[in-house]
Amino acid sequence: ATLAESISLAKELNDMHALAAALYIAGYFGHFERNPAEVERCASDLIELSTRQNFPLWLSGGEVFRGWARSVSGDTAEGISWIEEGIEHWRAAGSMWTVPYFLALKAEALHLAGRTSAALEAITEAAALVERSEERCWCAELHRLRGVFLAALGADETEIEASFREAIRTAKEQKSISLEKRAEASYAEYRRQKASGSEGRGFRLPL
């Protein structure tokens, strides 16, 4: 409700930069809620506004969000292209802020496209950037996704479990209840599938 009010107020004040920032944050929230339709709507508005107002950074963010929404909705080829272009443009604008988060979105899209090894590489790149930038807000999710991808690839059990446990530990340390619950749910599903002997070529864990 507060975010909707901020978007309305930015429009009323004709503050286009504030409107772009609000739409960008709305895209975040849509992703957190796993709501691709809402993310697509926010991304479209953000891209249109940023193109008109010449906001290159916000435009790049809109491209990444659109790519994630398209990927989750089934169009992984186009989605990955949007994400990669968005990250490239974001970096070209001179910002490293948020790139680890964007790489996590790229990793999700790659995994959905059946390119899990490439998804794991994106997570590794994101983790390296975190160490340089110390931007740690999405660290718990990076560890969780790493566990999901390792499980899908049928990696060593010790490595998989270490990733999930680190995700839970990090989320608790950062007092991120939502990411803690998400990591615990993935770990629980992994253990459930392992107990049932359903791993086959690898585990199929939801993102």
C-alpha cells in the first residue's frame, strides 16, 4: 500500500525520477513474491518511462526484471537475452550495485532453460562480486540457489547440504525471516526427495 501511494504521489508531483525508483522497487517486490505478471507490468512501465526520460540505469533494471518475468512465464530464450542485456547496460552505466542480485535472477532463468551448469557459474560470479563489494543483502539466496543447482546436477551430498545450511545460517544472521524460511523449505524438500530415493539424475527442487 505504501509503495502504491509512492507511485501515485510521484505521478501527482510529476517527479519522474522518483517514479522510476518506485517502479524499480515494485519490480523487486514482485520478484520477492514470485509474481511474474506484476514484475512484467512494473518492468514495462519502467522501461517506457526510462526510455522517454533517458534514465539509463533504471532502464537497465527494467530490462533485467522483464527478462526474469519472461523466463518464469516460459520464454527462457528471450528472458535470458533481456537479463544479459540489462546487466551489461547496468554495468556500462557505471554501477556495480545490485549486480549480484541480477546474476541470481539470471541463474534462475538459466536453470529454467535447462542450463544448470551455466546457472551455477552465474552464482559463482555473483559470490565473487559480493566478496569485492561487500553487498551482502542477497547472500542467503545465493547459497540457497547454489544448493538447488548442485542438487539438480547430482553433486556431492556434503556440498549440497553445506550450501543449504549456509543459506539458513546467513539468513538468520541477517535476521531475514523470509529468506530463512525459503532456505529451510528448499532444504526440507531436498531431504524429503533424498529420503524417498527419488534423486535419479538429480533432484528437482522448486526455485
